[in-house]
Amino acid sequence: MSFDLGLGGQRALVTGGTKGAGAAVVQALASAGVRVAATARAVPENGSEKIRYIAADLMTAQGCAKVAEEVLHTFGGIDIVVNVLGGSSAPAGGFAALTDEEWRKEVDHNLMPAVRLDRALLPSMIAQGSGVIIHVTSIQHELPLPESTTAYAAAKAALSTYSKSLSKEVAPKGIRVVRVSP
């Protein structure tokens, strides 16, 4: 069964859009007629001509600024932002194994890209009076696995709280902010 979602002509950015869930979101949006930009650290060699790939390290402020600037320049605005980027490389061993550096990496990977991209892209949405931001959080914000993912779970909990706060702030301006916890 197929049906028109009414997304044709919309402009979307999907972070982490070349693998796994991010790639699936990119393909679903492109199939619905959305003009899609996808981020990754490297542009895939076998990417689709229908997708605008942007290579950037979103764990840095500079990478986020590059992506936002390129999306706004290429598309002239943005309608949909899907922040799929996330994951954990923290070592197992519980809280004692997590150094300040490991905590910083988890926050820089799982929270700050969404914050930075929202800050850069929301003015465009507010100016047009519409848009949707989807933040992929994690069930671990409620059910953490303390042996290996405490910092990841905490960063995703922060993303969830940030999303709820942002939703309350920008909903009156026509922008929806949604959290998804697979």
C-alpha cells in the first residue's frame, strides 16, 4: 500500500543519514518527494543523486555551522530536521570507567549536534511560521544500562528534556518538536 503523505517539495536535513535508521529516514523522505540533505563524516561513494550529502563532523561547532550554512544556502530554508545522529563508544565498566573525556564525547555526540543545528536552523523555520524537528532519543533515558552506557543514557536524557523545553518554546511559532525513543 502506498499513500501520499503530502511532503512533496518539503526540504529536510537528516543527521547520521548514511547508515542504519538515518539512511532509512533519508530514503523514506526522498521517496515521499522531499528534497533531502544527509550528513555523515564522509560522503558515501554509492550515494543517490537525489540526496544532497554533506560531509561534516557534527561533534564540533564548526561542523554544525558548515551543515546549517550549506542547507540554508542550497535549499533556501528548511522544513524538517531529523536528528538521528547518536551512539556510544564509552568503555564498559560502569561509572568508574567513565573519565571526563568519555562524558564529554557522549554529550558532544548525542546532545550538542541537535542543540547547535536547531539554534542555526530554527530562525528559518520561525520566519516561515512552520517546521518540524524530530530528535531521536533513546529508551535508555529511562532504562539505562549502567555497565556500559551511563554517559550515553544521560546525554539522551538531556536531549529528551531539551526537546520538551524547545517544543514548549517554539510551538506557538508554528514549529513542532518531537522526540522519538526507539
